[in-house]
Amino acid sequence: MLIPTTAPVRAAAAAALLLAGVSSAVAESTEARRERGAAVIMKLNDGVPQQNLEQMRQEFPFLADATEAYALGDVWSRPGLDDRTRQLAAVAAFAATGQTAIMQVHAGYALNIGVSEEELKEIIYLITVPAGFSRAIAASQSLSEVLAERRSASEGTTP
């Protein structure tokens, strides 16, 4: 089938496809992507829904759904990297860009899947080169909070 190339004709063709029922296929695809994303969270978070995502869903449902479908369902579910490598890369990226709250979430996932405390500390040392000492120091403080919470939880105390 030859597809018209002018913008008004393309728009009309797209509208016709939507009216012909293509929109239900897109909706199913989005739902499938969200389901993949939810499965990623359950795998990384020891079978528990991710608290930040669920809080976001209360006030910003579109953003939560988009995060679950795209970031987790499409990107995080891609083949080519194992979970361990993805988490180490995520911790490094979020630490280097100063997004320490999100870095904490991914550091927790990394610990859940077997990354050691020492490996996470090495990531923090590494980011001093591309991101500078101030970002590394902020990330080290955030990582220390995660590690303290984990230790307290395993000992049955509060941090």
C-alpha cells in the first residue's frame, strides 16, 4: 500500500486507521508494556510494589503509567544487559547527575539482586572523575543512608 506523503493526507489516513480499530491494538500494547514494567519492579524489589512509583500513581497517574510502560516496560526490559549491569549503570548515572533520591532506589535494587556494598562504593568513587567531588560526596551520603537502613532492618533496629 502506498502511503500519501502530504501532511493533511497523512493526518487523514492516521485518523482513518484509528477509526478502523487500530487504537485498541495500541491500548493493548500499552497495557502489555505496563505489565512488563510491573514485572521488572517485582523482580528488582523482592516481589513488592515500588513505593515511590505507587505514591506517584496517586497524584500523577499519567507519569507513573508512562514510567512503568516506557522506562521499565520498554527500556529496562530490553535484552543486552543483565540486571546487575543495568543497576550499576543506573546508580552511576543518577549519582553523577545529582539525582540522589532516585539513586537510592536503584542502589536498593542493586543490593536486592546481589550487588555488594563495596561495588556500590566503587561506583561512587568512580563518579568523582566525570561528575566531581561534590556529586560524589552527595551520592556517598545517600548511599550511606541506604546501607544504614538495610543494616538496621537486618538487625531489627531503627537507623
